[in-house]
Amino acid sequence: MSQTVDEAPGAERAALRAGGRRKPSSRRRKEAFYFWLFISPWLIGFVGFLLGPMIASVYISFTEWDSFTPPQWVGLDNYAKALTEDPVFWKALGNTFYYALISVPLGLVIGVWLANLLNKRVRGRKLFRTFIYLPTLVPLVATAMVFKMVLAPSGPLNDLLGWFGVDGPAWLLDPTWVKPALIVLSAWGAGGATVLLLSAMNGIPRELYEAAEIDGAGSWRQFWSVTFPQITPVIFFNLIMGLIGSFQIFSQVYILTAGGPDNASQMIVPLLFREAFSFYHFGYASAVAWLLFLVILALTLVAFRWSRSWVFYEQEVR
Amino acid sequence: MTAAAAKPRTGPGRTRLLSAFKASPATYAVLLVVSAIFFVPFVLMVSISLSSDLTSSQNAFTVIPSEFEWRNFTEVFTATGLPVGRFVLNSVLIATLSAVGQVLSSSLVGYAFARLRAPGKGVMFIIVLATMMIPAQITMIPQFLLFKELGWVNTYLPLIIPNFFTNAFNVFLVRQFVSRISGELDEAAQMDGLGYFGVYRRIILPMMWPILTAIAIFTLTHAWGDFMGPLIYLNSEESMPLALGLQYMTGTSNEMQLPPWNLVMVGSIILTLPMIAIYYLGQKYLYEMNLQGGSAGVK
Amino acid sequence: MENTIRRRTLVQAAATAGVAAPLLAACGSGDDGNGPLKMVVWGGDLDKETYQARIDLFEAENPDITIELQLIPSDQYEQKVQTMIAGGDGPDIMQVAEGVNTYSSKSQILPLDDYAKDAGLDLEQRFGPVGSLYTFEDKVYAIPDRSGAMIVYYNKDLFDAAGVAYPTAEWTQEDAQAAMEKLTVAGTQWGYGGAGWWPQWWSFAYQNGGQIIDDGGQPTINSPEVVTALQWANDLAHEYHYVPTAAEYADMGPDMGGDPAFAAGTVAMNTTGFWAIGGLLEAGINWDIAPLWRGAQQAVSAFGSGLAISRDAKDPKKAFKAIEFLTGADAQEVIIDKAQDVPANLEVQQSDAFLAPSWATKPINMAAFGESADFIFRAPFIPQWNELQAALNDNLGTFWNEGGDAQTELDKIQTQLESIITD
């Protein structure tokens, strides 16, 4: 290494790591400088809007604070209260799990199924694709308003069920059915997943299908042996984003049920919102937010672990 | 240039259709039924929006439109006692500026992560990915207090400005997209003396349009329909976007009357149509984001 | 070529963004001192119109002060206003009611005694006993603005058709129930709109001699008197079917309830505030009003609201000047003229303008309000009002929707209240 005496040690190491090709160190440093310059929007946002607030949030969660009077340090009391005293917290957490663990897989199954159909040579493919994606384009507020009608005890959904001799429930008014009602609403938007899935299906090399065809595989076999493995990364991606998103469900609950009846549709984020902005329990609300984070983190880790057994990576991402 | 991401969809020989792509009558049947089910709420929305005040006040709606009160579409701007025109304008402003912010910042950051080498880059990228998992609610309260200190409450700034600092998901999308563009072009350009910003602006940016359009669509859709942000930050009627204004419309009718559902649904349609238009114009890019197997994994 | 054009649009867009940002900031609330006073109220179009007309009167007399009125949907009012205050962007003048001490206990609204003294305003004289309604720890936090008892609206045609005598203050709960029975036609017509809202079933509880929070500030919501009242209110719907159930209401349309159902002629009696009068004048039914029936004793809840000044007010003196005017005789008369509500100002309440209002297309028993005033009970305006309401909503949802046992639910609520109130 003595031949590079005039180079800064850091740049030297960087150069070595980058494959050993030696270039002038100033160029390396310039590149690094531009890297940090270019990512600065993200970096500033990360520090200012995420890291800083996160640290503040940890602190607030250890206090009792109404934002008007000075915060009072209470240690872990807020966490203890959520976990041991507040029955609504557990109910909301259970409801959120119920909602997320049904709506996300259901949405994915419907999404994959529809994407597979849309990936065929269908006449009017563009039109079908649009129809199926359309619900995703309706802003949640509008969706919620329409579903207030759709889910009325004598609304169109129950009319439809009536054709099959099913006596539909009172959906939003019934504690047993209010969560399924929210899941119905989310299933209506299942077409959203088809975008990424279709674009992934688009990119599957045709030769793979040709090979399968030669082996005598029918469409079902071709789906399971070619299409599915190839799109598992996107399915996994949708699964993770879907889980994270569904654990944060808010607008639908806020507009359609306000958490009722009897908190049967109370979810973590509306609960947190109520604690913060109706009761001024900023400390408690922050603690609930961190508990939510821990739940999401744990689930994500579980999902990653589980993904090793079924997600197929053709080439590893750097 | 825009076609850079297109893949050949049919084989060279135009041989017989592979089974995986054969559409059977059952395929059509399923697609028709699903489309119909997915479409019913729209029809209901349109039907209600075209019903008369009387039908609306009695809640005597039909799924198939039976009345055609087109004047509801002008009345919504005049007869609700709310500045609905202003709501629309606010939505446009917030959504457009948010999208501009995301496109500018994510393209720059994503490019840097895909192309530039620097010590610490790997760690940074792991941080980017990790932040995707953090629920916004954790930062909601401190952010609220931060914006309060900045005097931004009841302005659009809390809704718009964070977009100029991009988000992890979009950085990830751009980075994946740029990684797939061959590096020969920018190397050649660098030989010609183009700096890093020059490469970004002249070489990479022009090729990024598919992914940037997709990001613009995502951001527009999200900002246009966002409810919680405006609910927290916007206080005066004049500043509200349509998504929040619509909800106001259902809440401020007189005690003895139902909300003007017909006008609310007109509002919903106004809220929905631009999204459909944007999707229609941008769908080509959406389906060509090219996140095929292998490269889209969250690793 | 194509790329250059696109790049230019992008640059333009960026430039626009840069220019627009300061503009956006400017359209916020950055005014200090001389801007208009911001006033927030809840309700519907009529409320907005009435407040605006009163503000117009004030502005005509005080050309140097302008007031910007904003209406917030009733069900979001508390949350929205609290968020505004938490964000340092509280209104100058705000309407408050039962939740008043949520604000006063945290010093989010200003004590008004000194302002009243300076202005020479005698609350007792102007409003009677109601003058001290919004008092917390011996300080007045809001000036009464609207104040009227809950009353019974009844559909005369339906009563006549069923051969039932019109309701009076002398009716007992049993009389009321007997009337409801006769007024009910299974599946199409109901005797009563329901008592699921706290002012309604709490009235029955106080009629039975119960209390939600006792005089010592301790919750007593599971006392036998309250349990009986709540059970009765619920049985009317689920046991006797004199009141539409939640499912039956939902089938009449979204957001349906006693008020619109009464206007539509589907329920024969409905208990609510004065404000329904305005809407009913246009409805095609033949109706009148009466004081609420009684239990072991007479009791009825009052609907009222006051005007308060938030701690963010830029110029509280100016704001108080406005409040003083708005609760004065001239401005309060508008409340009657517009058929909005009962004005809190006693002088106006006893005037002919109120007892025989100009808009009444037919005689209305306006004396029902004065009659009720004698037996209004004072609801517990505790600082934890929002939590109290949440505890009720959280536990009584299914109970109201499907029926159930009042004792079980109230026991749960009692436990919850005990932990909320000792906090």
C-alpha cells in the first residue's frame, strides 16, 4: 500500500472495496460528495420529519402531557396502562389484527387471481383492467360514503345476497359483522394489487412458458410452476406493504363507524387519534403508536422469515 | 425513449397461443362478473348524484338511475353553503405540488442510490428500507407540534413540504428502475465531460419518465384523497381540500334533514373523475414499471 | 427534442412550486392583532345563517371589528376545536356546551369575570340562574347564548287518528308508554323516536331520582334509578317496539334517526331541542310541542350553549365586546326571528317576539319552554366530559342496536368512569 502514500486512507479503502480499480482519489471524493448532496433531500427529511420526531415521540410516550401544561415524567406508566388497564386498547388491537390478517391475504388472492386472468389474451383487456382498477381510484372518503349506502341493511349488497337466499346482516350496526363489512370494502379495492402483479407478469420471460408447454403443462400447471414463483417477490412486497397499510386503517373507520358499535370496529390508529386529539392524552397516544410499531415490526420480521420458504429470487438485489 | 421498458409480448414465431395465456369462456365469465360487482358502487354513486332533492331527502334511490337531475352538478357549487369550488382548487394545488415535490426529490435521491458510489451508501439504503416500516402515527404528534412551532398550522405547508423530502418507497422504486438502465450511456456521457448532475439531468432523468409518472400518479392519488392530514392541519373552510370538504357536507345539514346525498355524491364524482383521468393517461407507465420477478424484492 | 420539452415543464413546475410556497404560507392564520376575529360554531345551514345575521348586526355597530364565522359539523366539533387549540390556532370566539370544562380545566379558554365586570355585565340579571352554568372553580368561562329545555314534539294527526290525548307535563312515564303503544302501527309507524341520546335517557334517570355523577363528583351511573331509566329507554325499542330499532332506522336511509323520522311522519313523538322547529315549519305534518312527561319527579335536560374566548385569542377584549353584543337583546332576537333556538337572554325569552313568533304559520305552544325551565336538571359538566361520552358510546352501541341488560352495561361504565375521574 506504500505506493499510494498521497491518497487519503478512506478513499483508498473505498477504492479497494469498489473492486480494486484505482482511480484518482479526488474523483472518488467528488462522487461521494455528490452522492450525499443528491440524497440530502431524503436525509434532511429523514432527520427532520422522521428521526427527530421519533426521538421526541419516545420521550413524549414516557410522559403525561396535554400539550398545554409541562409534561410529567411517568416512566413506563403509559405502556403499562395500555397493556394492563385499558380494555379498549386490547380490543382495538384484536380488531386491527382481525382486519389485517383477513383483508390482506384475501386482497392478495383476489389480486393474483384477477391479474392472472388479465394477463391472458383477453379481448377488451384494457377495459377489464380499467374496471378492476377503478375502485382503487375512488378516494377513500368517497368510497366510504358510497359504502354507507351499499352496506345499509336493505342496501344493494344485501339485495344481492338475497338473490342467493341469504338474509344479509345489518353490517355496520352489528358488532359481529362490522369488521367483515370493512373487509368487504377493502376487497373492493383488491384490484389495486393487479398493477404491480401485472407488470411483474409482463416481465416473465416467454421461454419459461414455452419450456413448460413442451413439458405438457396446462394453464393451471403453468401458473403454479412458472407465473407464481416468478411473481412471489411482488406478492411478498404487496404482502408487507399491505400489512403495514392495513394496520394503519383510519379514514374508513372514522367516517363509517367511528369505531362502533361497542368498539367492535375500533382500530389502533383511530383510537390513538381519539386519545391525542379528543382527550389530549399525547403521552398515552405516543405509547400506543410505539406499541403499534412493535407489532408491525414483529409481523414484518415474521413475514421475512417465512418468505425464505416461498419467495423466489432469480437474482439477488445488491 | 419512453418505450425503453417495453418488453416483447409475443414470440418471434407467432406460434400457437401458450396455455397460460389462453382465455377460456370461464375467464370471460369471471372477468365480467367481477367487473360488474366492482362497478355497482359506481353506478349507485352516479344514480344518487342524478336524483332529485326529493328522492334524496326520502332516500328512495335505485341502483339504476331513474332520474337525471343534471343541475345537481352546478348546484353542488352553489347550494351547499360551502365553498366547493374552492375545495376543488385546494385539492388541485395540494396534489400537484405534492407530486412535483415527490418527482423532483425521489428522482434525485433514487439516482444517487442507483449510480453513485460513496462510503456509507449501503447503510443509508438499509435505513431507507427500514423507514418504510415505521407507521406515520409515531411521528404524527411530534410533527404536529413541530409544524405548530413553525406556524404552519392551517396552511398547506404541512401537507406539501414533506413531499419535497421524498419518501422511502419512491426512492426504492426509482433506485430499482435506474439500476436496470444500462450504465454504458452515462459512462460515455461522463467521458464527454458531463458532471454527475449533468448525467442525472440529461441521461437518466429522460429515461426515468415511466417510473416518475407512476410516482406522480401514486402521489397525486394519495394527496388528492388524503383525509387525515387535512383533518389535523386545516382549520378554515377556505383552505380545505375536497376530500375533507365532502365530509363536512354530510355533517352540516340541518337537524331535521338528511345530508344532501345527491350533492354529496356529485362531490364524490368530482373527487373521483380526475383520478380516473390520470390513471387513463398514465396507465401505460403504471404497467411498465417493470418490477418483474427478481428485482422488486424487498431485500 | 421530446426530452427538452419535458425538462422545461419540469423546471417550470419547480419554479411554480418555489413561487407558490410563500403564497401558501401567507394564506394561513399569520395575522396578529388587527385581523378579523375567528368564531367557530357547530350545527347546520340555519345555525350558520343565524349567527351570521347576528354578526352582521354587530359589525354594523362596530365597523372597526370584523368577525369571520366558521361552521364545523356537530359530530366533529369538539375534536376539531381541540386540535385547533393544540395547534396554537384556536379561534377567538367559540361555542361551548357540556364540554366546557374540558377547556376550562386546562386553561384553554379564558375566565371572563373581569371582562364582564369591566363591561358592567350582570350575568344573573341577563340570564337568570343559567348565568352561572359555565362556571368552573368559581370562575365564569362562557357567557350563555342559547338555552332551552328538551321538549316533546308530537304529530297531532297521528294522535287524533289513534284517539290519544296530546302530551302534557303531567304525563307520567306510564302515560307516555301507553300513548306510544296506541300510536304504533307495526312496521310502518312508531310511537316514539327513541331515547338513545344522553339528554333523553338521562332525563328519565333524573326523573327517577338518579344522578350520573353525584354532588360529591363521584360517578353513580349504575344506581338503580339510572339502570331502570336506561332499561326502559331501551325496552321501548327492543321489548315493546314502540321505537324504531337501529336496523329499522338504517333501512329508512343513512344517518336516519328520530328527528328526520318525525319530520317524515313515521314517528308520532320525538324529544329534542327547539332547533327542530325551523326544519319542521317546512315539513308537511301537523305538529305541536309540549313539556316532557315526568317520573317520580319532574326533570328534563336543557340544551344550551355559551360563547367562550380561547387562549389563542389575539385580542380578548375585542372578543368579549362581540360576545357581549351577541348575547344582548338586539342580537338575541335574531335567534327567534330565524326560528333557530331559544335565546338565553331572559328579556328576550319573555318577550312576545318569542311567545308568538312572527314565523309561526300556526299557533305553537311556545310556553312549553318556560314551563320546562322550572324542572331542568343540571347535567354534570365534568372536565372529562369527552371521556364520559366515549365510555357511553363504547359500551352502549350494541345495547342500543340490539337490546340488552342495562345493569350489566352500566356496571362496566361505572368502573370505567371511576378510573377516568380519579385520573
